Amino acid sequence: MTDKYAVIGNPVAHSRSPLIHAEFARQTGQDISYTAVLAPREGMRAAVLEFRDAGGRGMNVTLPFKHEAWDLVTAHKGYALVAGAVNTLEFRGPEMIGHNTDGIGLVCDITDNLRCSIRGRRVLLMGAGGASYGVVEPLLREQPEELIVANRTPEKAVALVAHFEKFRALAPRGVAARAYASLRGERFDLLINATSAGLSDEMPPLAEGIFAAGALAYDMVYGKTTPFLEFARARGAQTADGTGMLVEQAAESFFIWRGVRPDTAPIIALLRRAGDEPTQPDRPR
């Protein structure tokens, strides 16, 4: 029988995950189906259980359900142990295992695909939602000089930092919360937009001069040139959208479910040819 998987979110119609996993299955010879599940904002738990009880083997979780998924599972593995957010569900009979592959996908895209080292760099992470929780630990394990978290609601950034400060071994140099206004005069080597502001053509309130020479501006939003990327390019920064992260985190989920690691390069190229990225991103040297 064909094994069933899906991505759950709200909204979810825009998701490229069904296409990506169909290509992974074709490439690796796996017999799976993969669909998108639109869940009501207050109905995520019921939708997950309905899918599982109908024979589903696993799900990806996207906005706004990543924190809720962490509370739903019966056990956490890997980066989900610390993240407090889950983007991959694995169903094993009555067990529901939660994983988080977001950070793996981000770091792999930045360091392997874009060939940009994180070690010893000053990093600004914008946003304090589920996506940010999922990437902090993998970023810290790359040993940046400093990781600053900024959010429009500063209290949420403070809460995120407090969560990770419980795991001192992860942050020998520290992770700190800052208000956007306090960043004036600061310069960063890697700026990661983990907010969904770009979907509504908005951007974080960044000051002029925030990009260090040779800086990389990375937006997790994929499929469009966001105001943040336009702002960065106009100021000489190198830029990339979240297409590579999307494919890399999906590949990690696929490996968790199927025990086979697909080749991501042709899928990233496929998405770019299909027009999911209006302009090819600049590549960091």
C-alpha cells in the first residue's frame, strides 16, 4: 500500500512540500503520497489525529502550529528536544514522535549550498516564532561570534532567549534579545529573517548601515523577492531566499520517515526553474 504523508498548516495552499516530496519519492523509488491539509486555527490536534487514524505515516507542520505540535507529540527527538517547536511528525502506532528539521535545513543551505561560514560571524535573527525556535540550536552549534534575536514585540524575543539560556552548553558566547531601535550603529555578517513579514510585503524595521561588508541577507520566505531582500540588495548585501532551506529541511524529514536521503540539488534547481524565485539570489563568496 502507498504510505500517506502530508503538510498541515493555515494557510497551506501555497506550500511546495507536495511537489518536493513527490520528486523525492520519484528520485528514490519510494511508494508514498503527500498532500496538504488545511486545519482550522483551533483544530490542529483533531486534524492531525484524523490523518493519523486514517493510516497516515507522518506530517510536516508549518505556520502557525509548530509550538502546538511540540505539545501534541508523545516524545521528542533531535533538535526538537530543545527547540520547543516541531515541524515533523512521525507516527509509530500509538506513538507520535516530534522532530525539528528547520535548523538543519537552514544551516545546510547557508553553509553547504551558499558556502557561507557561520563560525565567528555576528548573526542577527529576526523573529521569535516557531521558525526561530527551530533554528537557534543549530545556529549556535556553528559557533557564531554572537547571535542576537530581535522582534517587533521585544517580550517575545526575551522569552526565546530565556528558553535557550536554560541550555548553557549551547551558548558559550551567549544569545541575546535586542530591540530593533537598539541595533542602530551595529553591523552583522549574517541577517536571517524568520518572520512572515515578506508574505504581506513588509519588512523588519532595520536601520541603515546594518550590513557588514560581504554580509548575507537570508529570508526564510520563498517564492518571492521580499522587501527585506530588496532592502539588502540595494545596500550591497548578498541575498538568498528560503528555497534551499525548504528543500533541505524536507529532505531531512524524508530521511526520518523513509531512511533514504534524497539529492536536494536537482529539486532546488527545479523550483528555481519553475519560477518559485523571481530572481536568482546572489551567491556568497
